Amino acid sequence: MQVIERIPAGTACCWLLRGETGSVLIDAGMEHAEKILKQARDAGVRLLLLTHAHFDHITNAAFLARELGIPVALHPADLPLLKNQFSRPLDAQGVRGRVLRYFSQKLMQKPLEPFSPEIQLSDGMHLDTYGVDACVVALPGHTAGSVGVAVGDAIVVGDAMMRMPTLSPPLIFEDRQASLESASRIRESGAKLLLTSHGFTTCRRFFV
Ligand SMILES: [Zn+2]
Ligand SMILES: [Zn+2]
């Protein structure tokens, strides 16, 4: 039995995956760094895995990795975004997408504390080294290096799907076609529980 907990972290949430012999923190968030640190410490987190390199998922990454003394994992395709959030153009779908992009790009101008991911994520990579029974799923489109984490009947999808307010493919993306293919991949994965970084959920804890 493994547990996934939702941790509020600003506009995007983090997910804490607790395994039998260790835990993985999925995304670092933008706010509430001290609270996230305490929960991660209590859970014995051994890896900070970033679903992608947008500011709302990585702002706390340098702080959390340093305080916890753990490595950071990111797909290499998103490394350019660490240096410059505007290194690739972001497209938008519909009015809601354009509004979201406008506010996102305003926040992207804020400086980020630099950090270097020690681990490069790839499709199918198992995370058992870090005490959890889960694996990485490549979900490009929102960003080129977007990934999800499949665990039991659940999949944590980052921004590869969004609940804004209903579940849909991302409203902002680098590659629309790739994002739709990733959404199909999620649907075809057979996962019964789909955990997004953005959007409303009433439940904070899931047993998977
Ligand atoms: Zn996001
Ligand atoms: Zn994003």
C-alpha cells in the first residue's frame, strides 16, 4: 500500500508519494516552502521529482533540495527553462488559455534561485531506488520535458492535464499536437485516478 498526499503550494500543488521504504516529492511549488519542507522531512523524502520546469512547480526546488539534502530529477528537455522561462514560446487555447498565459508570463519574470538537477528523467524509469513502486511516463506537449508518475491505479500528470474547472488537456502548451497525444496516452493508460497540479480536489490523501 502506498499513499499520495496533496500539498498546497501556490497556484500549483505538490504531491507527496509515500512508499514502503521511502518517499518522493513530486514538484516543489511556488509558495509555502517551510510547510512543504516539514511534510517532506516527516515523510523521509529521498528525491524531488519535477514534472516540468515551469516556475509554479520549481520555485521552491533549490531551497527544498538543499534543506532536505536530496537530488532533483527533471527531464533533460526542460533544462533550458531553468535558465530562462521564456526560452521556448508558449501557445494558448481559447480565451481561458490566453488569460492563463498572460498571468503565467507575468510571474515568469520573477527571478528563480538556480539549481542543477542531478538526475535525468526518462520514459519508463522506475523509482524503486527511492523507496516507491512507481515509474515515470513521458507526457510532452505542455513543455517538451513534461512527465507524469504512474503509481498503482493512479497517475500524477503535472500540467499534462488540467482541471480548470473541468478536466481537459492543458490550456497553455509548447506543442498542441504533442499535448493532445499525451492526453490520449493518459486516457489509454488505464489509470483510474488522475491527479493534476492545477484545479480543485476535495480529497487530500489517496491510497494506491
Ligand atoms: Zn503549472
Ligand atoms: Zn506548466
